[in-house]
Amino acid sequence: MGIDPTKEDFSITSAGSEVRATGPAPLPVGFIARLSTGTGAFNILGKRRYYYIIGVAMAALAILLILVRGFNLGIDFEGGTKLQFPPGNSTTTQQVTDLVADSVGIKDATVQTVGTGTASVIQVRVKTLSADQIVAVKQALTASFGIAENQVSDSAVSETWGGEISQRALIALIVFLVVVSLFLWIRYEKRVAVGAVVSVLHDLLVTAGVYALVGFEVTPATVIGLLTILGFSLYDTVVVYDKVQENTKGLTSLIRRNYLEASNLAINQTLMRSINTTIIALLPVGGLLVAGVVILGSGTLKDLALVQLVGMIVSGYSSVFIAVPLAVDLKMRDPLIKAHTARVAAKRKSEGLVVDADGDLIGRVAVPAKAHSTGAKSASGPAAGSVALLERETDSGAAAGTPTAASTKTAPLQSGQAPRPGVKPQRPSGKGQRPAGKRSR
């Protein structure tokens, strides 16, 4: 498709046919300008089948990673032993990790510094240790860092507590999905609710798969972050849903756009907003992740930030490319929407209209000329496939309601006859035709 912006009457060529439009040529607009103004007419919903394929592939890969690699469950879920002691002058988390590995042979101990200043302590979390192993670790710590043995405290965490956390988190997730589904069903309709719930489940599954791939420890902070991204996912989705509802209000009484085009316009109008919202939300979360990994090394910030970072990215994608396309596909099965779409298509075919992805008119192609009432075909009428102007001229003569060349000539006005539109009346001439009365001198 090409446009010549130097001509007053520009032409658009597509698939071997030419569509000609009158008026000034459109100014060349860049990609960013089209995106920011919402008038880019990007055909997003036209490629929704590819989005479904990508979404299913991501979900299948996430399930595979969860089954093969599994989760690195923390001490709060699996149970274990936790040790705490005040740090020395130059004690580092890496030194403590190496010391625990040398003393009891456990290399996957989680070591972090909790608190700041004089209130800071070093916390060691490992798998469940026996009484002899705990004594061995305490002796190694006191000998290496010069602290008293009574300054090292130990506590056991039961895996039952972790099971209770998992159960409550699952119950909270189910209740959340049920409440959200009811709200969307009441606020919009059931088809929209299905699209939103599927999008949320997709976000949870993909985020869990990324956690299994990276191997970060799953802690209660991870569960909190996972539940947090649900709100972000629905927030962005509802914004687009509101715009779709606004654009499709009273749609069936008009024939300018069909439901798919009105929904695509809504996505174009909110696309830049979705991108900006996601980027702004990712900035502080990225800062938390850097602080948790680079500065602190490990801990609650890292667990919370990773799940939120991944969840927000996936949620921003799914709200535009999964939730809305799925809701639109389900809505288009409505018989009322089907009938309206057929009416719009029939009107465009009869008038030769060419529209963009948002349903806005961009040109017109010629349609075969209809035969006159006498059965003769118009010799000057446009043939099929020829170039037609955007503003088509109406047929001349009485059929178009405009005077013909013959009717514009002067003709005598008969008695009792009203003048015809566009005809100049002529005064009667000849003897016996002048009105009776005195003649002017």
C-alpha cells in the first residue's frame, strides 16, 4: 500500500486494485505519533490467533518447568532450622555460607543480614539439623567470628506451618477469582468475565514458571507478591474493557463500524496508557530487585521484587493481547452482533467502501453500474474494477432529483400549471393569449 503525499488527490493501491480519494493527502505520521495519539489504527485484534498460540505456548512451557525443575521452597514451607547471631566486625554472608558448608556439609544455606546498625543480626536458614549438627555449627561460628556461644540462637520451623500458609494462599486465590468474576459479570457480562479470569490464570502460571526456571527461593513474600500482581493485571484489563464498552455503546443501531473494529479502536486508544502504566510501575520494582540482589544479596526484597517484576510484565501483555481478544471473540458469537456485522459488510460492499482496522473510511472502489429502467446500460458509468472518487457523483436526471440539460431550457407555462424547479417561466405570446383588459399606452 503506497500513498503519494505530494498530490491533492492521492491514490492507495492494494492487491492490484486502486482506490482513489479526494481531498488533501494525509500528512506522513510517525509510529510514535500514531501510538501516542491513539489514531494509529494498528490491527491488533486481527492477529489475535497468534496471541492465543503464544499464550498457550508460554503456559505449556511454564507447566513443563514446574514439573521438571520444581520450586525451591524456603524453610517456611519445607521446615528447617534457623540460626541467628550478631555480626562481627568483618563478617560477610559468604563467609557464613562457607562455614556452614564446611561444618555440616550443607551448601544451600540461606544467609542474610536482618536489620541495620547495632540491631542487625545474621540469619542462617538451612534444612532441618540434628542436635549434633547444631552444636557443630555453633562451635564453628564462635571460633571463627569471636562471639559467645550463648549469642547464637537456634529455632526449628515445622513444615506444617508452611503447609498452612500454602493452603490459606490457595483459598485466598480462589476467593479472589470468584469475587472478581462476579464483579465483572455484573459490571459487564459473562463473556468479559471469562476473558479476564483466563488472563489472570495465565499471568499466575507464567510467573510461577519463571520462578521455577530462575530457582529463587519460594517464601511467604513470594506468595504475597503473587497475589499482588493479580490486582495489577485486573486493573489494566478493566481500563481497556471500559473503553471497549464506551466505543460499542449503541453500536447495533449504527453501521459505521462492527464490534471487532470498535474494540480494536479501544485498544489503540488505550495502548499508550497501558505501556506507560507498566513502565512506571516497573521502575520501583526493578529498584527493589537490584537492592535485594546486589546490595543485600538475598532476602525478602529479592523474593518480593522478582515475582512482581515478572508478574507486571506478563500482566501488561495479557491485558491487551489475551483478555480483550478472548472477550471480543466470545462476544462476536452473539446473534445480534453477527447480524450487525453482516449489515456493515453489506453496506460497504454495495457502496465500495474501504476502511482501516478501526473502521474509518480510507477510500472507495467503484461498483458495477446498475441498468437504467429502460434496460439500456449506461455507457459512461464506471465499470467494475475502475477508479472511483471518494465522493461519488450522483446520476443525472430525475432519478437523482436534479434538473437535466433539457429541463433547464425555457418552456412555455401552460394555464394552471405551476413552474417546475429550475425552469424559467415564459410569458405567453400571440393573439388570443394575452389577458383581457386595457392595453398600456
